[in-house]
Amino acid sequence: MIEQDYYEILGVKRDASEMEIKKAYRKKAMEYHPDRNPDDEAAEDRFKQVGEAYSVLSNPQKRRQYDQFGKSGMRGAGGFGAGTGGFDPFDIFREVFGGGFGDIFGMGGTSGRRSRVQRGSDLQIRLKLTLEEIAEGVLKKIKIKRYNRCETCSGSGASPGTGHTTCSTCHGRGEVAYRQGFFTVSQACPACKGEGKTIEKPCNDCGGDGRIRGETTVEVQVPPGVSQGQYLTLQNTGNAGPRGGPHGDVIVLIEELPHKYFERHGDDLIYTLHLGFTQMILGDEVQVPTLTGKAKITIAPGTPNDKILRMRGKGIPHLDRGGAGDELIRVSVFIPAKVDQKEKKLLRELSQYETMYPQKGEKGFFERIKEAFS
């Protein structure tokens, strides 16, 4: 089954504004809400899809990631994405409509309310990578500190052998409602904090929170071609939520380590090759480093200083398509700091020839760089 694009789900164009996205969500959510379509599983599934689409497209950072990598890159540990796991379509609905949505349909809010389960918070870590790791892709194991589910109470927050009781304030609904003019406004129950239940006897190890501080090891599968400032989302690997709530995500920010030889420009690499002026005048065959080893290149006779040579496909793989960038080799003349008397004599003899001096109209380094990139 082909998954539908988030923009198609909401029925908006890819350049839609935030207001247009919100307006489209309100229309679709009202159309497919379970209270308006009782016992209609297809409508409920559509309601969830609309909520998922809005949760991504209404968030500028998540929307940028989705536009760049698509929905297929937003799942699973190590995948790029916005971290949609653990969202509640009813929470999104309440956020947009302001609560009391049962009265919107004239049904008194009978079936829409779920007990509020709090999702764990996200964690953010920085992952430093070499250019070689970026070019090849790499699997990294990282140890992180986080809130883990309490093993004593299995995350419930209640002491073993005890349980929960229905909240007497909200009668298990997790929210209380009050009238404001012609509307009914709902808010989380202050007694149970929206959970709809209270603990009989808190767990001694976690104090009723259902989680304790600890650490774990996560695996990060980095695809080839990532760059500085991009991030990966490890879904459901962040802090555990209180009292059985789902885990948050781990956001992995990519950082590039400086390289001994190369400067990165997009997916191209620049390497400066220092040569003696006799090599540049007479020509030569030399070795240059690449990200995967070494390669031989030919220096043509009369090669000028700052000339740019190109090795196609020797750069960084393209992240969003096949192929790779190039390696650009900047030829730079080596000037010795000291020469002996014999060498000085030879140089003075060479200096008498006009061919030893630059000719008019020769292009400079920056012009050649511009030509190479274009």
C-alpha cells in the first residue's frame, strides 16, 4: 500500500502557509472526528492520519526534515525524521480547538476523552564524525543518560501488590469541564493531572513517578552524505514518560571534524597540492590523497599556479540522490625558503627569460575556483 503524502492528506500545496495548514487541519479533523463518525474505523484512521500530518507540517523544523527526506526517512532508530512517535491525535485536536470538543458536535464530549498519558521528553546529543565516516556511512553506539522505566513497579508508579483507583474528581475522564458563555471549556484534571487515576501506594524506588535515572546504549546508523547541522531522530529512545508514558526521542545533531587534507564545500572536496615550480613547468605524475586511499594524477607541462584539477566522483556521496561530489585539486607552487649559491646562479639565469614571468590576461585563483564549481 502506497502511503499518502502529508500535504495530500491535508489537501494543501507544498508551499502552503502555517495558516493554510491549520485551516486545512481544522476542516479535516472536524470531518473525520470519531464523535462525528461513531463505529467508523476508516474515519478514525483518517483522523489519526490528519493529526500525524499536522503534527509534522505545523512544526517548521519537522517540516524542513520531511520536505528534504520524505516520510520514509522518518521511521525507526537511526532514520532521519521529525519524531512523530508517541503523538496523540486527540491532544492535537484539543490544542487546535481549545478543549471541550464534545460540545462542538453537540454531544457533550462523550467518547473523545482519553486518559492523559504523558510522553517522555526528548534528548539531544552531538555526534562528531570524520569525513571518511560521512562518506562511507557508519554505525555508532552511544551511551546516554536518561530516565528509564522503574523495574520494581514496571513503570506504573504503584508499589508491587497495589494498584490505581479511579480519580474521584474527574471520575476517570482525566479532565474537568466548565462553562464559559455558550461554550464548555475542558482542562486537565488538577487532582490526577489528566491521568484519570490515582496511586494507592507510591513505589518506594521511584516515589510514584514510574521511572528512575539511569543510562542506556543506543545505536545510530548514519547514512552516507550527511553534513554539519543536520540531525537524525531515534524514535522512542529518549526519556521514559512518567507512570507508563511512552519514551521521547533522541535527536542526534551531526558535527563534522576538521580533516587533515580536505575542505568540504557541499559534496565537493578541495585539496591543495604543493609542487615545485620545475614540476609545474616540465610536468609530472604525482599521488594525491582521496577519502578511500590515493590516486595518481598527471601534471601537464606549463601548469599555472592555483590551477584547479578535478577528479569526478571522489567527493562526498549525495544524500538525496545517487552519485557523489568531486575532489578539486588546487595546484600551488612550493617556494623554498633557502637556496645555495649554485641554485641562485641557475635561478638568475632563468630570470633573464620572458617566459619566466606571468603573461597578461591570465586568470586568477578565485576565477578558476568559480569556474570549477560552475
